[in-house]
Amino acid sequence: MNALRRNVLKGAAGAGVVAVAVAAGLLKPTQAMAAWNKAAFEAKNVGDAMKGIGAASPADSKDITIKAPDIAENGAVVPVEVTSGIAGTTSIAILAEKNASPLVGNFNLSGGAQGFISTRIKMGQTSLVRAVVNAGGKSYTAAKEVKVTIGGCGG
Amino acid sequence: MHMNRREFLQLLAVAAASGMALDSKSALAGNAPANFYDVPRHGNVSFLHFTDCHAQLLPVWFREPNVNLGVGAALGKVPHLVGQHLLKEYGIKPGGAEAHAFTYLDFTEAAKVYGKVGGFAHLKTLVDKMRAQRPGALLLDGGDTWQGSATSLWTNAQDMVDACIKLGVDVMTPHWESTFGAKRVMEIVNKDFKKANIDFVAQNIVTNDFGDQVFKPYTIKEQNGVKIAVIGQAFPYTPIANPRWMVPDWSFGIRDDSMQKWVDEARAKGAQVVIVLSHNGMDVDLKMAGRVTGIDAIFGGHTHDGVPQPVKIKNAKGMTLVTNAGSNGKFLGVMDFEVKGKRVTSFKYRLLPVFSNLLPADPAMDAYIKKVRAPYESKLSEKLAVSDDFLYRRGNFNGTWDQLLVDAMMAVKGADAAFSPGFRWGTTLLPGDAITMERLMDQTAITYPQTTLTSMTGEMIKTIMEDVADNLFNADPYYQQGGDMVRVGGIEYTIAPNAAIGKRIGSMTIKGKPVAASKTYKVAGWAPVAEGATGEPIWDVVATYLRDKKVIKGLKLNEPKIIGVGKSNPGIANYKGGVS
């Protein structure tokens, strides 16, 4: 990538990922500004967090792909991508199960948006990273272990 | 003729007594065929591979491990075979030159007969000999080439860069190279390597911001009219095992999916042979070979396994060969492929030990090495102490060299306990050898050598040990980092490699008393991965200790009791710490 394009894009990123997503029509402004789901985001365990987003007992699904490192390079910014191949996906939530507050984010999708999100999450320790997808009034889930290690001592 | 250990030792005694050690050619006559290095060419496409030489320009001693446990699916399988188990697997005659090269067996006695291994002047002679029979053969450098010696540290890797150019390297992929910093790596790749036409490839290094490739993922070459792709796979956990701040803008990882993409792209461009030059470590390579299709061979390193023959791994669309070529300049892998009808139809592989006494030094390389060392000779040759003990590092849990480092740290820093990283590089010293500054630097020459003294609770100490143990013994290779267990001074413990994380370490005692979870202990260590550390370099701490001691003898090796791996586990032999 040439340096100019990189700088331009960095400037755009500085303007805020949400703004870019709104501009691209992926998120409705009302959703971006929607009321803070306090109960779900402040839940201290996975069960309460899932209840909070209306997915108390999601079914395991092989149509959800989580792309995340096996071992995090930096627990403060762990890149996570979730792809949902489930038709009519309306939301994708990410949970880091052993975080003090497991629910990291819940993304509402509309207007036939592809079931794909990419973000970076903070993780305090080795844990399952769980994706919860809502589609057609039902909920589905998949998980992948991401290891957070103190490092050093290799090779 | 089969020779048992007793007969072998008698032969060695006779050989040493009659001065044969000075001329290993005659001593070897009975054990190594005169045509040891005659390797007739097979087929039409060839690769020469060395890896993990750790900047050793001169011949050295290097002892293979007596503990290299496999966990999960790797239990009892290559490369987790030591000593007699390895010889049996590959049908290598005990007591011969190859048995000495591939195992720890009778190391000190055999070393005197067979002499030192490696050295770039000798490696150059062997490379040229193989190339003469294989016009167009590509020379692959698997990385961990720029780090590991005093001179590479003091010349900022330049001595190794120039040596590799003179050796005729064609393609390289990195690991420890990154510890010279991203800027220095880019300078070498864009100037020295570009001028010398060396391809630096790494499909799994991308920028942190946009995920762009930092280096070429692969290069296409041609040999005897056959198109070949060489894909690079850098050590996936560089920013975790080594300081992340040295490569702040780069992200690594295993990246199977992009590997598959590059393999498919190379095939689509007409590559008839696709190989991967990898620094994954052998267990990771074996797993990757089962998941990614279309690779003819993975030439591996990192875990320093001297594996005599490739492991064949079947996957959804065919078969991939996986090799690992040892360390410290000790071996050169020679892979010959026959390519017919646009595909590989057969192969022949040899992992040739580089016996410096059997390969005359290449005069030009020899002169170069002398020249590059000259400004440092007096510093390198400073005699710090003499060791009556046998000093080695390699092994899952401890080595006498590491015991010396932790003993020195505890004594000089007044610590209750000490940690030393489970590095797999570092040369071997025979009993009676002088410990020079150069040999000490072989164990310690890194760009983040600071020592630290930290107050830690017993709980924190256990957490660290559990964390490192999981990096070594996680049943899934993709969660392993490829080093050995952290070396521990002052604390005795037990370890259950097959247990889950948090449950492996037990019975921790310090000076005979149980380690208390809430009590605070002074713990010395070195090689901090965090930015801004300021302690005295490890080599100064250990040099102080050695100058004071003058003679090293009776080192008490602190090895944990190993639980649950089985007494007959082929990954462990001659272990004094206790196995069940």
C-alpha cells in the first residue's frame, strides 16, 4: 500500500469506525445511537450477558466462523472477525468469556448487510471468545480459544 | 557389524590414546564410510537447507537433548524421540558418526573422536560440493541465523549477513532476526539482500493496521526448466516470545488460510513444485501439513530437531513432506525431487552432519571469518573460568549451562530464586574446557540482555511457571511456542506435562520449605520482553561470578520430577530428576 493512501485511510479511521460504517449504510444511525444495553454489557458472567442480548440458550452452529489468533500478540487489542453464514443474520455479539464483563460488543445489521464484523477486543486472560448470532428470531453460537500469555522464553 | 556401548567406549579409548582424535579421518574410517559426503543426485530439482545456526561462524560442540517429550498426538512420535529410540526409528548404527550427530549418547567421549561440528567455512565446502552435483540447487536459510554469538551482536548482524551472502543463500525467512528491530531488518532486506539477490519471504508477517504483506510471501524460481515456488513462514509468535516493541507495526501468527491462498496462487502461476521454508517449529509444521494442501515439502526449523528423514503427512489432496534440520550449523539438509509430468514423482533426502574435520575449510570463507573476528579476538578469548563439568543447554527442563546462569544470578543478585528462559540455542563445552567470554556469549547474546530482580509472591511464581509450561506442553501445537521450560534456580518442583494449564506444576519448595502463595520472594531473571528494562546485562553478571569462582565443578542440576509421562516414554532417557 502506498504511503499516501495509508495516511488518507488513517485519517478516515481517526474520524471513527462507526461514522464510516454509518456512511456505508451498514448501521442505521438509530442503532448506532441506540440506548446502552446496560444489563447485558455490565453482566459479570456469560449467562447473564447472553440473556441480556436475548440469546439465553443459543444453538451451536458450524455456519459461524471466528477468525482470531490462537495466541494473542497483545491482549489489549486482539483482532477478531466473525462471519455468519446464517441467512437473515440481524446481529452478531462477541463475548470474551473470562473478562470481568464478558460482553464486548453487539453489532446490529440491517438492510441485507453481510453477516460479517471485524473488530479488536481487550482480553485479560486466556479464554473462549464466543460469537452469538441472532437470525430469524433464533440465536446461534460458536467459540474459539484465544490464549493470552505473559510471553518471553521462546526459541 | 553391531557394536555395543561397551565396545564403542573401548574403541574411543583406544582412538584417543593413539592420538586419533587429532585426525578424525582415521578414527572415522571404521565408523563412517570414506564416501560419507558422496550423495548422488536424484531427479532434477534440489534444495539445500540449513536453519537455526544461531550465528556460529566457527565449528562448535553441540549436544542433542535427552529430554524432548511429545504431548497429545505427538507422544512417542518424531521428533520426540531421544537417544536409542531415535537410532532405532531410523535404523542408525549405534556408535557411528551419525549416531553421534543425532543423539546425546556418549557425547563427551564421541565428541573427542569426531571433532567439532558446523562452521561456515566447512559448511561452504559442503554446500559447494552438493551444488557441483546439482546445478541450480537452491540454498534455503530457515532463520535464527543472525543471532546467537558475540560477533553477530556486536556487528549488529552484519557478520552473518555477509557470511550468508558469501555462502550463496537464495531464500530466507526470519525469527530472531526481528530482535535487531524492524528498521535494521528492512535495511538488510532492502540493501544487502537486494544487491545479493536473496529473497526474504514471510507470508505470515503483515502490518498491524491494514494487514498488508510486509515482505514478499513467496518467490518463484526456476531449476532445469521447472518452475518452483518457495513460500516463507516466519516464527508465528515472534511478538510474544520476543519483545513486541522491537516490531511494533508487524503482526505474525500462523495464518493457515493465507498460506493456502499463496499455495493456490503459486500453482495457478505454473509452479510445479511448491515448498514452504518454515520457522513454525516441527509440531506446528506437522499440523499445518495436514490442513493446507498443495505443498510438496515444508523445510522446518525453530525446534532444533535433527530429523534424519522427512515425515510424510497425508492431507485432503495429497501428501506433504516435513523436515527439520537441527541447529548451530551442525547439519545441511539435501532434498532431491524428481519432477515428471509437471509434478513431484519421487524424492531422496539426507540430513548431512557437518563434521568440520572431514570437510576442509573453504579458504575464502575462512579468511572472511578471521577478518570479521579480528577486532574482537582479545575480548572473545578472555578466559573467565575453567569448567570441570560438562556444560550443555538443550533439554526440556534444564541444562548445566542454564544451571550455571541461574546459580550466578542468585549469587550475584542475592536472590531466593532465578528464572532463565528456555532457549534452545547455545553451544556445548566439554569437561576441562575454558569458559571464555565467547562461550558465555553463545548462551546470552541477545539484544535485550538486561537482568532483573523482582519481588514476587509464591502465587505469581507458580502462574509464570504454569504459563511457560503450557507454551511447551499444550496438546495443540498451534498453542505452543517452541522453546523449552523456563529454567528455575532455587525452587524444586514437580511437573505433569499432560495436565491442563494451571494444574501442571506442584510440590514447589524453596530451601526445603513449601513455597507459600502469599509470601514474597526475590526472584532474579533476564531477557525481559517489556520495553525500557535497565538491568546489568546477563553476561556481565555471569562473568563476575565466573571470574570469582575460577573453576566450575559439581554443578547441581535442578530438574523437576516429571509425573505421568511413563517411564518408557521414548522422549526421555537418562533423566536424573525422576520420571513416572
